[in-house]
Amino acid sequence: MCRNITILRGLEPPATAEEIEAGSRQYVRKISGIRHPSDATSEAFEAAVSKVAAATAELLETLPPRKQPPTTVPPLRRLKV
């Protein structure tokens, strides 16, 4: 669907809340077609980001460990590398 959303499963250290929120925001932007929420769309947009982030965090907690680490470094970690 969106090649720019980074794999968060299997990161060491594990994905942070900030990384999960960033991925959720990318996903909601992509499926809604809204890059910059307006006053009319902001509440629904942010509610969707929050729900997707919660579901993502739950998913990452329940999946078994990966056998291989992700092939790319998440954008929020690239600045530190």
C-alpha cells in the first residue's frame, strides 16, 4: 500500500511510541488523502491516528519476535546513525 511506512516489528530497542505514532500518521494520511488536516477534518484525523497507533502497539506486543531484523532503519532513528 505505502512503501514509505517503515517496518517497526523486530527493532532493537523496540519501536517507541513516537515511531508508532509517526507510522500511524503516515497510514492515515495515505488512506484519507489528507496531508494537512483542516479545522473541519482535524478531529476525525487525529482520532484515527490515535486508534491506529493503539492497534499498532497492541499488534507489535503480541507478535512473536522476528527471525531477521528489518532491512531499513526507521526515519526517526536515521538521524542518530
